[in-house]
Amino acid sequence: MARVRAVRIPELRTAPGVHARAGSVEELARFLADHRRIVVLTGAGCSTGSGIPAYRDESGRWRRRQPIFYQDFLADQVMRRRYWARSFFGWKVMQRAAPGPTHSALATLAGLGRVSGLVTQNVDGLHQRAGHAEVIELHGGLDRVLCLDCGLGSTRDELQQRLEFLNPDWAPEVLGINPDGDAELDDKAYPGFRIAGCSDCGGTLKPDVVFFGESVPRSRLAAADRTVESADAMLIVGTSLVVWSGYRLARLAAQRGIPLAAVNNGLTRADGMLEFKLEGDCGTVLGQALSTFSSQGSSDQP
Ligand SMILES: [Zn+2]
């Protein structure tokens, strides 16, 4: 029976002719100096320097083939096999990825006492590895696995070992890597892959990430909202904010009347709400702003 899919990959929608004002590095440095409770909201553009490709191009268009949908993952063992087969290779890329200049710059900014919270749409864990102690992972993290039947949590590393044990000679050609720990494989390769069940109850395992068609847990949304509600400014880095769960935080910040600035290579859905935006490589721009911030000395420090 053909399945009718109600979920669509969201497209970037901006009001015609609405563009954020182009800011300067000096303006961004002043923004960082003037605020002490900045909530940072990040996306895939932070991790492109770490060898993890972005989901979307500069105009916000979806770059890759169809991702997996939550309902399909639940309903269809063939889809689960496909997911884990691709993840088997995608996870190896994630394990090797190191924090890049953007992660480092944001960790430095936090060390300067400017950041009151960091909310990321990324599932790669690289902000934490760069030294951020508390990160709200809006869409979860690939480093964890959940059993859908008994709720047991475990690590992705542990599952990888079990998958390697189950598939010692499985070596299809990898055609490409996607940003969420997903590799492109020849479709003919999947049936040869053996998946693992929960080590406790044998139930269905799912990565602890929010799939398309799945909701962000309420408690996590509430934690992100609190971070925005206690902030005095928002800095958006490396995201076009196409996905609602990220965009709504920018909207919440705008509704509160706190200033929003962005560093992003291309359009964002929040362009109409921004005080200013800097285009270009996020790590380079943030590094320049931090240098300017530091060279202005500590005269504005208490
Ligand atoms: Zn279980």
C-alpha cells in the first residue's frame, strides 16, 4: 500500500525584498562587548570546517537526497536497516571530526563570560568537544542511542562495536557523506547489513536525534525558551533557520525586544528580525570579531 507522506522538508521562505543589513566586524565586536548574556543559536554552518557537510546551500535549498522520516523508521524494518547501514559509515566520519574554528571561537566567547546559553540544531557534539559545558541540543545527539521499547539509553560507540561484530565482511562503496551521520550507499548494499536490537530487551534502537516528522521533546523546548528569555541578545551562527524549532527561538528573541545579529553564509529566515548580519565563513568572521573585541582592551570590563 502506498504511504501518503504528510511531512515535507521545509523550504526557506523569506518575505520578498527582506534582507538583513550588512554589518561590519567592528559592529559585531561591539555587539559582543555590549552584551553579557548572549544566547547563541547555531546550525550546520558551524561544522562545515570540520568535514561535515551542510544540509543546505547558500540560498537555503536542500542539498541532499531524501532524509529518513520518523514514521517510516518506526513502521518499516527495511528503513531501519537502511538507516543503520548508512549510519555505520556516517558515524565513523563523526568520530573523526574535530571542532573547527567556529566551535573554538564560540567557546572562547563563552570563556570571556559573554554567553549565557548555547542552543544548537547540530547533532554532531562538536560544541561540547570544543569545551562548551552546557549545550542544548535541540535535535538531540548522534552519540547516544535509545531503545524505543524499554527506554534504555546507551552510547553510539557501543552500538558501533556490536554492528562491526555483526557485519565483519560488509564493505559496500560509500558514495558520499551527509551532515547527520548518514552516508550515501548503493541501494543494493542494504539487504546484506545486519542490525542490532537493544542489548537488554531486544527492542528497536533509534539514534537519540529528532527525525523529520518527529517532535522536539517539550522539556527541551522549554529549556531553550528559558535560555532565550534570560538573554540580553541573540547571536545566530551558521544556520538559515529554515526549520521551525530553531526559527521560533529567533522569533521569541525578537518578540522580547532583545537585539539579534547573525553570522551566516547566505539568507536566513530571520533576516527581517536582525539588527545586522555578516556573511562569510563563520569561523573567520567570528575570529576577526574576537580579535577586535580583545584589542579594544578591558576598558569596558567591570
Ligand atoms: Zn530495550
